[in-house]
Amino acid sequence: MTSRYPTIAPDLLALFSARGANPVDVAVLQPADPFLDMAGEDLRRRIFLTESETGASLCLRPEFTIPVCLDHIASQAGTPRRYSYLGEVFRQRREGGNEFFQAGIEDLGDRDAPAADARSIADAHALLALALPGVPLTVTLGDQSIFEAVLAALGLPRGWRMRLARAFGSADQLAAALADLANPPKNGALPEPVAVLVADGDLDGLAAHIAAGMTEAGLSPTAGRTPQDIARRLVEKAELRSVRLSSEAFEALKSFLAIHVQLDAAAAALEGFAGSAGLSLGSALANFSERVDAVAAQGLSPAAIRYDAAFGRPLDYYTGLVFEISAGSPSSEPSARPLAGGGRYDRLLTLLGARDRIPGVGFSVWLDRIEALRGEAA
């Protein structure tokens, strides 16, 4: 059954126009590979897959960021450029319903990252304030680049940095990774051909071996994790077993993840953490401080924005800012279900085929959740 078109839609379209975001219409049927490769395990598990007549893997549009970026690349449009969208997305959801509306803005090509980040937060906040007048809103902000800078400063090997960076945004995955970091798992028994390929670090050979085994077992390589993903994880696990973080470094990492303050106190809290841990966070901390100033320049109250060092969003393409906005004030517990979410994705367009590096930041809002709150307030 098709979702009911949101009653707030005309007001949202007027807001997008006032903020200089060009409307874009992208196809409902999308190539599946970009989502399978880049959109994160949580989203990959919940998309609807099909095939074209030529056997190409397709899916119903599960979100808008990747389709908008693909459309921008195909159009060869110049940057900076701001795109807005309002339409249905399709994914399996725990709260029920497989079709629902999203709206949002993708901001591509602005080289002033702190200003663009602040504008994205302000755009999302303005949209929700328009849709839900009088409802208190709380912004929760995290930063993938700060987290990765801490991991690098602690001297973690690349394999551990990659695993922890992928887990950022999932409390369960991050907790499991930290438990393994504190007590590295023992070697598991692997079949001899797999063990040899893992020991050699031969990702291509291992992926081919896994793909052949899946085909022989009648499994589709696109039904879950890809052979390349499985191969990468096996090699990383083998590398990770040989690493044990010092107790001092482990305590420093836990101290960082416990930072949870109002945004106007965040830069000082990070500087204090870095000083006490004897770490240099370099440009990541400087960029963070610039963003705090840019957010203040947008007129948003720092009291309504919280920085949570452990906060991330479960999409693999984020590289810096991540944020969500929920109903409720910081003094109360915000709603468990966010109304808007977004972040920075500076590598995504290159991975999707853009010839030049195009930085990007954007957000989406869940219009069904907004409509439900509007109904409650009526």
C-alpha cells in the first residue's frame, strides 16, 4: 500500500526553495551495488533486491543520499550545489511499514566544511521547527574524524582502526570490538585453503574462493555480506588477534568515549582529554572548533546541542560530522527515534565514480514520525 503523501509537504518545498536547494527527482529503482558496498550493514540487511532483464542487481530506493550523488555525477553539474528531495524510500523496518517518506538536503562541493556542516544542522533544525512548532528539539552531534584521530594518536594498527571506525554508530558493535581489543580472541580453526590465503593476506584470492563456495552451496553473493567483505573481515581478524592495547591506551579510549557535554563546552573537553592523555588530535580538533563557531553563527542555542564522543550513525560513508535531532529537551530524555539525521561524506562521490573529489554533507528527515507527532499535538 502506498504511503499517504505528507500534509506538511508544501511547506517543506517552500523552505527548500527559500534555502536555495534545487529539487531533484531520482529513480525509485536503483543499482544495488553502491548500497551493498557503501551504505552500512544495517541498511544492507533491509533493502529490497531484484534483477534487471540483463541480470544486473537492482533495489528499491532505500535512501536518497547515494541516488542524489549518482544523479549529480551523471549530470556533470558544477559545484557547489544544493539539492533537495521529498519522496518515498523502501526498506524493512522494525517499527513496521516498508514504504515511507523522507525529505532532506544534500550539500555538494562547498569547500568550507565547518560552514557547510553548520548550515546542514541549521537546515534540519529549521525544517523540524517548521513542521513541529512549539516542540522542543535536541541535536546530538558526533564526529567520525575526531574518533579516528584518537585511534590514530593511540597508535592502533590500521586493522583495528578500520574495525573500530566501522563500528562507530552501533553501540553493540563498538562494545564487541572494544571487548576484543581488551582480550583478543583466540585463533579459530579455518579450512586449510582459507587459512593459507588469510595468512598470505591474499584478499582477491580469498574472495574468489569464498564466492566459489557460495555458488556451490547455492547462495547468492548479494544476499548478505559480499565475498570481498567476508574476505576482508577474515584477514582483519587474523591481524587483530596479534594486537593487545596497553591498559593506559585502553583507559584513554574509554575516557574519550565517555565525553558527553553541551556543544559550547565540547572543544574544551576534547582539548582537556588530549592533554591529559598526551595525545595530539591535530587538524581534526581545529576543524571541530571551527564548526562549533559556525554553528553558533547560525543562531542555534548551544544548550540545545549535545556533543557525544561515542555517537555515530550506522552508515559506512560518513567521514566527519554526524548528527541526529529528536523531540524533547536536553533536560529530559529525547525520543528514542530520531526525526532527522545526517552527516559529512567527503569520500562518497569519488567512490561512486566522480573524477574529482567532491565534499558533501546532508540530512534526511523521517516524515512519518513527524506526521505522528503532529497528530498527537492536534
